[in-house]
Amino acid sequence: MKGASLCCLLGAPAAALAFAPAAAPVGAFGVGVGRSTSSRFLSAESAEAEAAAPPASVNDSLTIPLTYDEMIAQASKCMSDAYAQGMTRQVVRVLLPRDASSGQLGEYFETDAEVTNRRTSNEMKLVPPDESWQGGIMQLYRAACPTAKDLLRKLSPTTESAGVPPRIAEDRSVDESGVDGIGLLHTGEPASAEGGGGSGDLFGGAATLPSLAGDDLCAFVQPSQEAIEVVSDLSSKTPASDPSSPLIALVNPQWRNVDDALDSASKSDSVFGAFASFLGGKGSVLRQLDELGYRPSYTLEGYVCKGGNIRMIKRFDSDWIVFAENDSGDAYVKVGNATERPSYQDVEKMLDDEGVGYKYARDLGMAPKL
């Protein structure tokens, strides 16, 4: 959602953005080269095995994670596979854990999801970061930040080899207002105020940026359009095309995957496009991210269609796969796939083609169960 002061609200998970993903196994910059050495991260061997697999097998292997741990494992593996193919700058969109007892609108207070305890974390619901979160962007941040930390821990080679998770620093200085729900997570060495880069805050200070080595991991949590300069400053420290460049990810950026009229207009190179970008259209931001080498690697998003929960998933090397939740609520059934991100109308047609009726009709016995 865009505010009058050019602020951009949270985008649904989900991750394709407007810049086109590279075809597998193409590198992040449109060059058909991968890494000559094995990835330093989680799934180097599986990445090499899957690089030669035809897209159909990747599509067939995708399922919707039902628990928080399953989602973290699936997303981190995809990020590692993408890194092994040369994608050092990634855009990742995931669902967020939400307390199962706090899903009702209109409540004054909603309990934050608990993900530090493995048992309770798998009791959390995985839901899209949409307008149903009563605490707004800061409540979303309290769910997105620990999720991003778990992604980095899972990716770290020390977690797998030595059983020792990395030290992850959280830097909130990248959030100029302090209430926009933006954070920076990294395993690198923090920079001094004199040596750091970034944009000035409300009091004229500067956000200090970490020093990242090749083995380091970094994630911007819920970056907004206003944070693009900080993203650019850090991403430009090492060339994205360098095989030793650290992995930098944008996790659940606040711009939407779908375009409104202003977004569409801002993608034009005309004067009108520049004016639309000035008013808050995301076109100029996407162009800048594209120049920096950012590509979507993993997207898991969802919404409601015909009264039932829909989930869409995409890897950097797969099509968009669409699933519908069954009537028992314990599994998702594949209903279709598409090379481009399917619209709401496309998903509705997939459901019709599969004979999936409205949820209320299925509940009343007026349509076949799913």
C-alpha cells in the first residue's frame, strides 16, 4: 500500500517482482555461466545434481510446506541452489509464522508467533503478510526478522558441518523512521560510523554498513522503496558477478508483485514514467535492482480464491505452480502451473478446469469435496 508521502506498503509474499527471472541454469546477470567451484552454502551437491535436471522434474518436485521448519528447509535449499548457479543477489518471498489462536480480525492485541522453540514453531500457521495482520508493518517485522534469521542459519555451512550456528547481527539503523519495519541481518563485521555507507536518518546521521567477505550472508528484511539507496550501497561493495561475492537477499520486500496503474506507468522511460516513479510507482526501483543483479530465487505466496486458500510457489528454475488447500486443511492439491505469474482470474480458471467449486458449496455438500 502506498502512502501519500511516497511510502510503499507491504507486498504479498510471494516473490517474482517485475524483473524477469533468469532461465535455469543461467546466472543472475543473463550470462549462461554457473560457479566452477562448489557452493559454500547448504546444498552444493544437490545444486549440481539439479542443474542438469529438466524443468519438468523441478516443477514436479515442488510442494507446499505445511510447517515452519519445512518452509525454512525448502527456501534455504532453493537459495543455496540459486547461489551455486551464480545468483549472489536474490529476492525471496515467504509466508510468515502466525500464532494459531490469533487469527481473528478486530482483536486489540495479537500474540507474536513463537519460532525459537522447535515444537511450538511447527504449531504456527503459515500465512501471507497481508492486511489481516492487526499490528501492521511492525508486527510483520517481528515475524519476518526471526524467519530471515533462520534462513541464514540454515544456509550457513557451519550450521551443517559443525553444528554451530553463525553469529547474526541485526541492524535497525537502515530504518530511518524506526517504524517502517525494515532491518538488516548479516554475519559480517560491523563497519565503523566513519567507514560505513548508507542514507542519512532523520537527524542527519548515516546507517553504517557491514564489511562482508565471500563466506558471509546478508538479508534486508522487508526493504521498502525508500531503503533502495542503502541496498545499493551495500550491494555495490562487491560485484554481483564475482563468484566470491557474498550472498545478499531481499526478504519480503514491501512492494507488491502485482502492478497497479501507478506501477505500470512508472516502468516507462518517458517523462510521465519518471513522474509516476516520483509519486511512488516502483518502476525505477525495480530497474535499479535489476542493474544491481537482483533476481527472484524463491517465492511462496497465497490468497483466497473461491473461498479457499490458494498457494503459489516458484523457484528460480521452475514455473509457477498453483495449489489449493483441501477441505481437511492438512494438504494442498496441485491445480495448475504457468510460465508467468498467474493472475487471480487465471487461478480461478484453473480451479474451474479442475472442477473445484466454491468452499461454501463444498462445505454444504453442493459440490464435490477437495
